[in-house]
Amino acid sequence: MKLGKKNIRPASLLSQMLLWIYAFISIYPMFWMVCYSLKNNQEIFVTNPFGIPKVFRIENYVRAWEEFDVPKYFVNSLFASIATVIITILIAILFSYAVSRLRWKGREAVYIFISMGMFIPVQAILIPMARTVKVMNLMETRWGLIIPYAAVNLALACMVYYGFFKGIPVELEEAACIDGANIFQCFWKVIVPLVQPATATLVIYIFLNAWNEFILANVLIVSNDLKTLPLGILFFQGQFTTDWGAMGATMTIASLPTVVLYVLFSEQVERAMTIGGAVKG
């Protein structure tokens, strides 16, 4: 028997190779976009469309940032996304706790009604939502975009929190009540910390949805001062179609917050996949 040598099974080797191939396929588009943003039109279309740029043209980022209102669109998207995350998480966690842990008449019917929102596409409610926003005098305002964003993401957030709350033993709250805690203290000090993995997952998902959303923003926002980055990129394509390097720089800037957000919360997302069994154990 020889020590220090590991037997590598063919199945394990094959799975590792497939994972590496999948990782390359997933990462390469982002790598290509960064390279694309550092090239001129000649390299992009003729001499070097897929490789590393021969000359790193940082001026593409300077031009995108200074000439094409990218800071304004960036701030608008960031504000709308953060506000959507806060509102959706707060409403969803309170509602899901009330439905899953408290006993009151009609709670199951209300939960089913909220859950139905997951199966309604945005395109089906686009006109009624636009009319509602107009009636509420929120057209051409930030809240006229944030409130619909929160409404669209609320159903999924409620379902995720509901499943997590159902997996938490009731004995934890009973023990806290015996120690003198009221219902609000039980919720904020006992329950909320236990669902942090679910919160982190929802933060990423809701932020990405709001950051990348285009259909609602295209209908509800007309003023250039309130346009988000997806709308700004469309405007950029319409008027500056020859400056492809600066367009690539704009897309790279638009992708940066989502990458940073995932890096910060990736560990929490991984924990969310296994937290159910850990809590029950």
C-alpha cells in the first residue's frame, strides 16, 4: 500500500473537466467584454475581435464617463436598485413572518394570492401598471419606477422567506418568550438573524432584476434625467453607433456593481442552499 498518492477516478476527472469547461464558457464573455472596451473599431471588427487588445485604450472609459451621461444613468440605476431591495425585503420578511408563524383568519388565502404574482409576466400587467402609476401622479418620478419594481419582485421574496420560516423550529421563539422577549424582539433578534442567507440571496436577485430591468423603465421613464443604465445604453447605441469601444466601456461599467455584489455575498448564497437542513438539525 503506497501513501501520499490519491486515486483519481475517471468519473471524477471527467466531472472536473466539464466544470472547467463550463467555468471557461461562463467567464469568457465577461473577459471578452473587458477586452472589447479597451479596443478601437479597427481591432474590434477587423484585426483582433476576440483576443487581448494590443493597446489598452483607457480613453474609452474616460469618453464614456464624461461625454455620454454615464454617471447620471449609473446613479439613477443605483438608487432605484437599492431602494427596490430595501422596500421588497422589508415588506416580504414582515409579511412572510406573519403568514408562516402567526395564526389569523385568511392567512393562507392571502399567501396564495401573493404567490400568484410569480406566474404573471410583466408584459401582461404593463398597461394596467402604467395607468396606475399615472393615476397616483408618480409618472416621471423615481418612485414611479421603484414601486413597480418592488411589486414585481415581492412574490418571489415572500415565497423564499416563507420556506425559510417554515424550517425554523418554534421552540426557539418559545425559549425567547420564556426569557421575557415580546413578539417584536423574537422577530428581530431571533428570526431575522437566522434567515440572513435567504436575505443575501434575495438582495442579489432583486438588485440584479432592478439593475438590468428595461421594459418597465422604457415605458415609465421618458425624461433623460431619470433614465437608468439600460435605457442609457440604448440611447447610446442610437446616437453614437460608431464609437464601439466607448460602448463596451459603458457596458463594463454597468456590469461592475453586479459582479461586486455577488463577490461580497457569494458565501451567503452558498449557505442559503444548505441552511434548511442545518436549521432543522
